[in-house]
Amino acid sequence: MNITVFGTGYVGLVQGTILAEVGHQVICVDVDAEKVEKLAQGVIPIYEPGLEALVNENIQAGRLSFTTDAIAGVAHGDVQFIAVGTPPDEDGSADLKYVLKVAETIAEHMQAHRIVVDKSTVPVGTADKVRAKMAEVLSSRSKDSLTFDVVSNPEFLKEGSAVADCQKPDRIIIGTDNAHSVEVMRELYAPFSRQHEKIIVMDVRSAELTKYAANCMLATKISFMNEIANLSERLGADIEAVRQGIGSDPRIGYHFIYPGVGYGGSCFPKDVQALVRAADAIGFDAKVLKAVEARNYLQKTTLFEKISQHFNGELAGKTLALWGLSFKPNTDDMREAPSRVLMEALWNAGAKVQAFDPEAMEETQRLYGNRNDLTLCGTKEAALKGADALVIVTEWQSFRAPDFALLHQQLRQPVIFDGRNMFEPVRLAQKGFVYYSVGRQAVG
Ligand code: NAD
């Protein structure tokens, strides 16, 4: 099948590559010429395990190509994916300007029937807007006779395991009431729905809401656990015992109930906010979602509060070693990362940061490279040298079993603030550390 994908970010690039891998002919279009040039040479601008090899294989096999030429893109694909960003606008609503721009481009250049598939996360009612925009452009071209359908097909991949998620999706949501589009989408995704039926067909509005509902549910689990962790700390309980205790109930389960320093990334914060704004816009007060957002905002400040309290509010001149900058492990993405809230609070208080992350150093350099109160270190060990304490913000695997003797030696004081409960408090106390974690009593 001939497929065109607009947008080569985490979603468009990975989905386009995976579709090429199973044999479809895929052209990816992006407006960012520099990115397209790199991709055409097989250079991947993001870190995503397994992606680089797959992109290169499929370029070489002649199934995958990259271009800025939208006209060629529109001519190529019977199916046209929209996978561009939908960032929050000033009031937190999803900004649809990139999505509608692609719709306009497709309508400007199409010469035959096209199925336009919305993969970006968009508010309920967006398919109607895409349809209206395309009809308007076709009419201005006096091409009202050209037909098209708009399908909602939200993406559920997770950054850090995007390739595997697209290869083995939990479900594939197809939102349309057009029987021909359903047939085409079933054929397109058939290679991914072999083991058992993964395709769920529904109306377009339900498909659009399914994506927000999924992300908001996950964000709710995190904020709920963080709330209980705060209570746990204050009530003298241990959140890790509580987590195991409740996770054993199959109605609750162990997934996604880890306490931490708040959710970040390009999806949860913006999607919770966008659904709250969409509810406000129709006069509905989304109380649960507002509480989820409020807890998350506060949670991102908890590490700083612990650090500040430990040093009696005297942070000026102190140096903190910081492990983990990306918003979660296995990605270089720092959008809405808790590390940023922490570093900015530390800098405001006059402290310095020596930071290390296995993948996000380049991104940190791009964001904060001009600051003289930030030192980017080549290894996690180098970040420790002469620091007053260690702060762990992201739970990378490579942080799980550090050389504690070296930590003792390199840190000015043996103090660890752990935002991800990486270690056993009793063991850390035995090793002579003062150890703060989340939802548990400080030790040492
Ligand atoms: P991104 O910001 O990484 O990439 C978007 C790309 O679209 C950029 O390369 C940009 O240059 C390109 N673009 C903008 N306008 C264009 C145009 N007119 N024509 C062609 N290309 C254009 O975004 P992303 O993280 O891939 O997210 C895309 C959408 O998918 C968003 O709605 C997001 O909410 C959703 N989503 C993201 C994830 C994730 O984990 N990142 C997961 C599921 C869904």
C-alpha cells in the first residue's frame, strides 16, 4: 500500500518506519528541511531504541523515503497520515494549527480520493474541522467532486519503547463510519493484528476521546500514588509496602503505580490540560482531572523542598550532583521534565548543578548550555566530584547499582535525595548515607 506520513517526530517517524518494515511504500514529509536531510542519510534526530537500524534498512530496501516536497507526498499515499505536533496554546487547549495546515496542504494538491488519518492527539471534533478545512480548499479549487474521508487513529506508543509498541500494539483504534475506510485501515494494519484481533472500530468522536481518556487515566494513577506517598511520609508508613499491598489486587494491578517526582514528557501534561480546557469550554467542570494536574504540579517541587530543608534553606554556594535529566528513562526527551523544575528552583536559590544523563546531555546543552551554574558531566561518577549531595531524578537502569564506596569518597557529604525510590533505605543507612526518598521516612 502507498502511504504518506506528515510529521517525522516520535510518532510519524516510528509509525512510518514500522509500516515500511512490513512492506508498505512510505514517504515521510516534514517542513523541517535539516531534519529531512539527516533522515534521508539515515541519521536519527531522536533517541529511540532499535529505530536507527530499522530506518536504514528500509531506506536501503527502497520502502522508506523522506522529503520536504508535500506535493509529492500528497500524490503518493492513498492513505495520508497526519502526525504533526499539537502543542498547548496559551490557555492549555490543543493548538490545531499544524494539523489544519496539513489538511489544507492535502486538499490543495490531491487529484484523487484520499483517506486522511489523524494520528496526532486532537480534541473531540477535530475530524470535523479537518473535513471542513479540506472541503473549503477543494471548493476554492473548484474540485468539489474529489472525495476524501477523515479517520481518527490515535497513537499509543511510549517514548523509549516506541518501536516495540508500534510493532506489537495493544490495540489499534479506528474511528470512522465509512465502510471503505475501515476496510483500507484493516488491510494496512493487518500485519499487526495477527495473533489476536487488535483493531477496534468506533465512531470518530469516541476514537478522539479514547486517546485523551487513556492518557488522563494513566496520569490519574500517577497523581493518586503521589498523593498517597505524601500521606505515607507524613503518617509514618512506607509507600513501597503500600504499593505492593494494593498492586496485588488484580482490580488495581502493579502497573503504573510507582510514586515519584511527577509526570512529564510531551503527552501527559498537555493532554490532561487540553481535556480540562475542552471540558471548561462546554461548561463542564472536570474536577478529577484538575486535581490530577494540581497534584502533579506540586509533586515536581517535592525534591527541592527536601533538599532545601536538609540544608536549612541555605543553598547559595552549594553544589548538587544530579543524575537523570530526561523525563523518563530510555529517551532524550526533556519536555516538561521534573529535572527542569528542580534545576530551575536550585539555581534560583543560588545553588550549582553538576548533571549527567545517559541520553539527554545534548538536549540539556541546547536548553541550558549558556548557564554558568550548570556543569554537564561526561559520566555519572564525574557529576559527584565535590558535590554536597546527590539527587536522582530519573530511574535509568545504569543508576540502580552504583559504587557506594565511590559515592562516599566523591561527595562532600554522604547525602542522597532519591526521587524514584531506587534503593532500600535500611541498606543505605548501613552504608552511612543520609537517604531521602519518596513516601518513606528519611534515614541516616
Ligand atoms: P514532534 O513535535 O516530535 O514532531 C512533529 C513533527 O511535525 C516535527 O518534525 C515538525 O517539523 C513536523 N511538522 C509540523 N508541521 C508540519 C507540516 N505542515 N508538514 C509536515 N510536517 C510538519 O511530535 P510527536 O511527539 O511525534 O507528536 C505528534 C503527535 O502525536 C502529537 O499530537 C502528540 O500528542 C501525539 N503523540 C505523541 C506521542 C509521543 O510519545 N511523543 C505518543 C502518542 C501520541
